[in-house]
Amino acid sequence: MKAPATKDMNQIAQDFLSRLKCPHCHNGRLVDSGEATLVCDVCGRAYPVTDGVPDLLPDSAQVSTQTVKTVLSQSKG
């Protein structure tokens, strides 16, 4: 079986990310903050991404007001 091309992998990653919901509030969309975290656009919890793998365990989440403001301003603009 042939491995997908990098472009295909990027599309798969974007499709996967667009389907993720916040494990805490179950409503929010997880947005890539560009700082190795995925941030919920509703409750503001930030989940770390290590080696490309998101850690969506509730105990891993942190709330950072600055990160939330940055991500929300990028997603609206």
C-alpha cells in the first residue's frame, strides 16, 4: 500500500481538525493556535499538541485568556 502524498496528508489533517469538538464543553470547535495547542472557541480551554498528536484528555487542558483572545481574533478576521 502506497503512503499518501504530503498534500493529501495535510488535507486529511485539516478534515480531522475541523471535526474535533472540545471534550470539556462538547460545543466548541478546536482551533489551531499556532503555538502547539488547540483552543476551544467556546470555553477557552487549550489542549497541547505534542509531535503532531493532540492531547484531548480533560486533565491536560489549560485555560489561557490571552491564547483565547488571539485565536478568536484570528478566526474572525
